[in-house]
Amino acid sequence: MRTLNYILAIASLVVGITLCIFAFAIDGLSTTLGVILGILLIINGVLRLWLLKTQSRKPPASTEDTGEKAN
């Protein structure tokens, strides 16, 4: 599942940056729907990568916390 989230985060960043560049090339510096969607995709990709990074820092749950006995 972590690999899929990483792939989707990178894809979101690439598509968002490409969409912003394309929208700016067509319409200049005016804010259009393409720019807004591109910025949202970039934010989505950055948040996904940040959440993946924070989840990988968490220590694994030990059996002491759950009260289960190890075999």
C-alpha cells in the first residue's frame, strides 16, 4: 500500500506541474481552471509524500502495548 501511495503522489506532482505549465503557456499569467487544478494536484502530491514520511517514522507497535503474549 505504501508503494501505491508513493506512485500516486509522484504522479499527482508531475501531472499538476505539467498542467500548470501548459495552462500558463496557453493563457499567460491569468488564473484559469487548469492552473487551479494543477495547484490542487501539486498540494495533493506534497501532502501524500509528507504523510508517507511521517508514517515511516512511527515505531512498530510492540506486543506490550496490546497486552498480547508473544509465542
